[in-house]
Amino acid sequence: MFCVYIIYSEKLNRFYIGTTDDFYKRLNEHNSSKYIESFTVKGIPWDEYIVIDNLDSKQALDIEKHIKKMKSRKYIENLLLFPDIIQNLIQKYKT
């Protein structure tokens, strides 16, 4: 199973959106210097903000693209405040 995750860096005051099949392993990678050239190295430490799990790979990629396409911090904040938005996304991109 896959998930869409949103992590937050207080240092950068920014969110990062991604997809993975192992969130905690991926979060540890973001919080290490494993990928020295990556954007997330600049924002260490990253904290879990939202994890939308139990998705198949296509569904996870489609939801990730949708959230990124919104280009809205307010939209991301609303995902946490209004869980119905997440449920609607899961249904919309169900395969």
C-alpha cells in the first residue's frame, strides 16, 4: 500500500508533498543528509503533517498531483481542518 504525505519544516515555513510505500522510512531520509542535493536537506527537521494511507500507487500519485496543482498553503491547511476533503479525494481518485 502507498500513501501521500505532507511534511512541514518550521525552519523554512514550508510544506513538502510526496508519495511513498513506507512513510517513516521516507521521513527519516528527508531528515538525514542522504540526498545532499535535495530540497529537503535545507529544511531539516521535517515533521509529519498529514499522511493519507491505504492507497494504491496510481491513486497516491493522482492525489499527490492534485494537491500540488492546487499550489495553495491554505488548501493544505484545510486538508487537516476538514478531513472530508481527504475522503473526497480518495473517492475521486479511486481506481
